[in-house]
Amino acid sequence: MLQPVVKRHPSLVTVATLLLAMLLIPLTACASTGQAPGASAGAAGSAPAQSGKPESKAASPSPGPIASLPPTEASREPAERSAFEKYATGKGPAALEIGQFGYDLFQRPPSTFAPVTQVPVGPDYVVGPGDEIRIEVWGRVEGNWSVVVSNDGTISLPKTGVFGVTGLSFRELKELLHNRFAKYYSGFEMNVSMGALRSIQVYLVGNARRPGAYTVSSLSSIINALFEGGGPSKTGSMRDIQVKRNGRTVATFDLYDFLLKGDKSRDIRLMPEDVIFIPPVGPLVGIAGTVRTPAIYELKGETRLLDLIRMAGGITGIAFTGRLQMQRVEEHSFRVLFEGDLRDIEQNPAKNFLLQDGDLAQIFTVTDTANTVTIAGAVARPGEYGVNSGVTTVKELIARAGGLLYNTFDQAEVTRVTASQAGPQTERFQVDLVKAQAGDPKHNVALRLNDYLQVRTVPEWSLYRTITLNGEVLFPGTYTFKKGETLSSLIERAGGFTGRAYLRGAQFSRERVQEQQQRQINEMVERLQRELSGSGTAQVATSANAEEAKLVQLELEQKRQFIEQLKTVRAKGRIALNITELSSLRGSAYDIELEQGDTITIPSDPKTVQVIGSVYNQSAFVYEKDRDSGYYVELAGGATPNADPGNTFILQANGTALKAGGGFFSSGARLGSGDTVVVPEKIERVAWMRNLKDITQILFQIAVSAGVLVTIF
């Protein structure tokens, strides 16, 4: 694991974080600027801790527990946008949403990049102070030794004495040890391996995100150090990272080789006191649009447009090669826009021009020029189909649509719209599908772009029309019916009425009527809501004091609840019919024609009368012949003080509604079985309802169409 030699003031770090860092990180280091991840903050304010070379196995560095912990969101530094990124993503007409390529790799480095200290080494590994060497000998002589290279570069073994090993490769070390033992012993075999490896100190300087001195494993490479130091900053180069050793540049590493090609061959192993220098970023150019990796790229050497496109992974399959837009800064004074294309760019040097610092390229998507026609109607798969304008025929299009259905009419219609200087010209003509299928050129016409072919079904086609018949008939259920069939015909097919059928209470509901009634209810509720909302706003604005305003607010809440109650009302779609015996129903005005979705229910005699509304006991009472509505109201305990007996009405079992007094019949009118007596409340008792126009009529209509009595506060 890489560990920076960094000193940092802990003024913004919590005590818990300090304690955790001291417990988890075995080696503290300090540097001139910033602290790398994993550095201890416990040394803040004291002298920098020295990363001395370990002298024994116990002192050799090993990765602490923090090496296995994934980075937290708190440790992840937000990526700042560079000046060039801000320029490219400006608010102008040619703004490009792109960022500098490769820098996000270092935003959250995985812990797997941290080198460990006990791994197999290669034959070219250079031994140095602090390395642990393990030696096994067997045969005529046996023994096991584990020694650590001392600070002066030597090791000490029995018999062979003290000798230097620093600077030897691992291969040379094994040969040296075998030769040293061979001077004193014979007939033996030897195995040499490396134990815990030493740590070394390297420096990350220049335009790094966290420059400083770092203590790292002797197996660390350039990439390991870059990951620990956060990589180059946005002002640092990704393509010219230099390793300096003893005053000379020993390696130059291009991160683009690693990122774009996976080439790590120049990622050399670091040596003690190596300096990793990140120079300023080179020329920057951007490419956006339909390339595989849109981004801002750093140039290295002479770079042409085609090189940039290849660097971005090439164009995508939807790229339009007929347009390329370039933005360029001329003479550090102004920005210019010019257009080009990518056709024959490999053979045309003028199009494959040299790029300049600050160039921005954009490649666009292909234009939407759909060559389609539409087929609708009686085919297996209607929709849009691609055609060759003037080539694809009606027969071919029908075949692509899966063929004609069995209910297809012989005649189809083609609609064609053509452009003219006077405007669009619409042309319609008929084709005979039988002749078109036979290949007749007069009907199997060639279709043009955007033609619309309507394949008709046979006239008045409907596979099944169904109606539901419930209740007291011999064979209730769902029946199909033909167009023009009437109610009497359906009841006759169902075996007629049973002996328990109560024809006066027959219920006939129709979907179309239900939709009309619901629409009327909704319109009435919306009108009431507008009236109540307008008056409520004015009352709040003119309230004289807080108590009056509180009363107005209470009134507004009542209005809101009243409107919400009305919004829940759902129409039944019932048609009031006087159904009599089948013989007299047939051919009468009530023998209506059936429609899809109709529902007919023939109940048995309920032998009850219901009383609802402003009475003391809303209930159902046993029907008594020749009794009037007043009798049943008295059975319900009589009207309450809030009742409006003058507007009492009766919902008859056949769906009609009549007032219990006034011009229809007197309050002593006789009721039938299944009727409902409705005693409404006084509208005048609720102050804000007195001024509502037609409120009584609205509530009456809702009660009749929905069978619901709306209660008033």
C-alpha cells in the first residue's frame, strides 16, 4: 500500500478520524503539500515522521487494515472543471457537454491498486536494504535462514559470513548464494525466495492533484504512485509523465497508451528517491457528438482530425459523415465556426487537417429521412413499413403486413399527399384488392413515400355484440344479439319471465346513457364549484376581524367537503321502462332496440318501501297496499326539524321520479312495492346555499340519475 510522507494540520478533522487513522495506518509520512489518502493525521503540529529504511523483519512495512477498505464518499474529492471544460460547455450555440479524457480514472481509485509487500518477485527484481531473504537448504546439509538486508546492503549467514547483496537482481542473488554455500558444502539443494519487501520513498511533483513525498512498496510502479497521489490535476499532462532518477529522465509514460490500448510496457518499477514529474498539460482539443468516446483530448506531437477521431474510438453507426462542425480560436482573439464533412477524409489531406490547441469538433447524427408508407385496417400487422418509393406495390406491402384478414372488404383506399408550390395536394383513389393480389397493374399500383393504404372491413362489421340479462328469467346470462334485435326478442330467447318476476322493478342500464348522465353530473358539479370558489375568495378578502375570518374558513371547508362528495357520485345509466308481460311488450314503445353492453335485471318483488333523507329512522318497511307516502314517513319517526317536507319525492321502482305533493299528485298518493320515499333537507338552513342558483334542482337530478341522496351539513 502506498503511504505518503505528508504533514497536515488537523483543524478540520474530527478526533474520531484521527484515532482511526492512528490505529489503522502503520506508517506515517509527511510531505510539503497536502496529504494523500491513508496518511496519518496524528503527527500534525509535530515534526515530520521519517520513513527510515527497515532494519529487521519486524520493522518492515506491511499494508494496514485500511488497505482492504473501499474508499468512502467523504474521501472522494469532487472533480473541478478546468477552464477548457468550462469553455467547451459554455452557453453558446455550439456548447458541448464533454470533459477531459482520463482524469475521472483517479477520482476514486480502487484499493486493489495498492501494492503489497509479500508477493512473488520476478528474476529482475533488484534487492535493497530492508528486503527479507528466505533460504532453504537440504541434502547432505540442511537448514532454514531468514535474513533482512541491512542498511549497509549486506546479509550475514552461518559459515559464509557477511557479504553484500544490494543492487543484485533476484537471479544474481540466487547464483551468489549458491556459490557462497558451494565453497563450504557439497551435495545440497537450495531454494531462495523473498519475504517481506522493503519500502522506498518517491516524490510526486508538478501538476499532480496531491503532490508530495510517498513511502511505497519496492514493487510499486508509476501507475501505483499516480493512483495514490490522485493522478494528474486538470492542468497536468496525461501524456508526458516523467520519472527522474539521479538527475536524469529515465522514463516517460503516456497514460493514453494505458487507457486507450491497455499498454503498460513503459510503466517502470520505481527505485528509491525517484521523482515522478507531471508537466503542464499539452494542447487540448475536444470532440463531441456521434463518436464512441466524446471528450477533450490532449495532443502529443502533430495530430490530424482523423487521429482525433480514432483516439475517440471512431464514429458510431448513426454518425452523419456529411457534416463536421469545427470551432477554432484564431490568433487568441476570437472564435470562428466552419463546416466540413468526413467523406473520403482518409484520401483527402485538405479534410484531414492539422489540429490546433483549443479546437472543438462536433459530428452529427444521420438525418431522419424515413422512406415509409402506412397500412391500416384489416391486415394482420398494420403500421409503418419501409418501401422503395415508386417500386413497392400494394401486393408487396400487404404481404409484408402479414396478409389480409378474413373480414376484408374487396375495395381499399390509397391517400397520397404531394408537395406543390401552391401547398400540399391530397389525392385519393380506390384499388380492388382481388385484382391487386392477382397482379393487375391498374390496381397493384406502386406506392410512393408517405402513402396511406386503408384496407376496409366488410360494412358494419362487428364480430360479437353482447348483452347481460340477470334475475327472474328462465335462462339468465350473457347473450349475443344481432343488429336491430329488440328487448322482447332477447327475453323470449331467455325463456321468458319466471313466476317470481317483478316487472314494475325491472332495471335497464345502458353504457351510452351512463356516459351522458355522468357528463351532466360533472358539468353541474363544476358549475357549483366555480360559484362556491368565487364567493369564498371574496368573503375571505372582506372579513372584518379574525373571528369572522375563522367562520369564513369553516364555511369554505364545508363547501370543499360538499363538492368532494358530489365528485364521488357515479351515474347508473338507467333507462326508465314500463315492462309488462311479454305479449304486450312486443312491438310497444318500451320494446327498445338493444345496444352493446346493455344490462337488464328482472328482480323479484321486494315487498318493501324505503324511506330516506331527513327522517328519524331511515329504513325499509314492509309494503302495505293502499298506503300513502305520509304513512311510511310516520313509520320512519316523522320528518326532522331540518326536513323540507314540501319537496318530498318518490323514486319509483321502474326508475321514474315524482313529487309527493304539488301538481303531480297529492301527499296521500299510493305507493308501490320497491318505491323509495325521499325527504330532502332544507336548503335555507345552510347560509351559503341560499344564493346558489338551482341547487334544489341539481340535487334532485343527481338523486334520480345516480340513485344517491346528497346530504347537507
